[in-house]
Amino acid sequence: MPARLGSLAGPDGRIVLALDGGYVRDWREKKRNFELIVGRSLPEDGNPSYIGFVHGYDRKPQRRIVDHLKRQGMQANQDLTFITDGGEEVRSLAELISPCSEHVLDWFHITMRVTVLRQYPQGLVHHDREAGTEILDNLGRIKWLLWHGNSFRAREVIDDLNFDVEALDTGYPNMRKFVTVVSEFQFYIASNEASLINYGERYRCGERISSAFAEATVNAVISKRFAKKQQMQWSPRGAHLLLQMRAQALDGTLCDTFETWYPGMANDNTERGNHPHAA
């Protein structure tokens, strides 16, 4: 395989695919939610494209992702970057897609977790000023180390922080929650260590380090069409089919798909001057 990849002509640029998830209420099991996976891919030279499916309903989600990327010109030796929030289910979708792909933990989700963590030592300061101040300083160090790609040292500081927080004996009322959040952050970073990069260097080179544009996709695809505020209920099949239509509508390819299924539509639209590609 490596020899065959080496003989291929170099592809143009890198394709970045950001994947994120959202939840809708199950129509059959009223108290249950199921997950929708949506994403947006951005070729270096080309138009963005959307993808969406119901996790667990689509039996071959990786094949769907590969087909999606091939439509955007992906080659066997294409440089691919997958950006996700680091969740196990979403992260697994990026595995084994291509030997030339990488998975990047979204910087936005790292900073969001650090921001949540900071709220606890800010409260702790009122009960133990020295301990609270020291923890705030350590959180700043952790964020700085992660930004500069020093994941090994960052994990050491996180491990020390977890030990120190568990050993604290103060009258801080949220101490138990604080211990839990620190432990969860420790596990989160350890689970995604292979996906940590030098974010500062990538940012200075103008490369993407955040899946923020995928989160905008979640809002565009799920929030509006699935009417989250109205608590609409869906079957996995119905949600999956609507996601396919919604993704193609955002891409501007839905009409082409219908014309493939019903060739007469192209002739009718051309005669009426309604074809979207007509001059």
C-alpha cells in the first residue's frame, strides 16, 4: 500500500472535516434521545459540503463519510484532518478512513472545559485563598502547555492537580463537584492525547484548530429543521432521511439528486426556465 500511495500524483491541498453531534427525542421511547452526527467538510480549494446521519441507524457510517469525501475529490493519498469534540463515538468515526488522515481534538472544547474548571477555584478562594490561587495558576499553565503542544507536561500537571484537589480539606461546599470535574478533565485529556497538536503553531500557519464551523452546522441542520424548541419527536429512520435531504439542500445538490431519480424533471425545469443551473 505505501508503494502504491507513493506513485500517486499529489492531491491539491488538505480537506478538513469537522464532525459534531446533537440529540433529538425518540418518537417511540419518549424519554429517550438518540444522537445525530452532522459535519461539514472544507477542501482547501473547493466548496464546502455537508453530511449527516443518525448514529447507530446507519450501519456503515464510515463508508458514508468516505463516499462524501470522494465526491469532494479525495484521493487515496489525500491529506485529511478530522476535528471533533473528542467524544468516543465521534472520534471512532475518523479512524481508519485514510492512512494520510489525522484526528485533532477541537481547541474550543478544551478551552470550554478549562473555563468550567476555573469556576471552582474561583469559589474556593473565598474559603482557602492560597489553595484557590495556586489551582488557578496551574489551570493557566495547563492551558498554556496544551496550546503549545506539550501534552506530556500538561498531563503531568493535570495529574498533580487531581491529586492536590482530592487532598484538600476545606469548607468549600462545591468540593465534591470540583473533584469530579477535575477527574473528568483528566480522563478527557488522557483519552485524546493522540489527538493533541501544537495549536499555537497551527493557528499561526492559518490552519483550522476548531470545529466551530461544525457546531454552526449542527444549529443549521438540527436546531431549525428538527425544531428543538418545540420538542418534536422522531424515529431514527425519519430523522436519518431528513438529514440526507437537509444536507443536500444546504449543498445545493438536492435538485440534481431528484433529477437523477426522475430524469423528466430536468426537461420540465429547462422548458419552464426553472432549472437552477440554467443560464
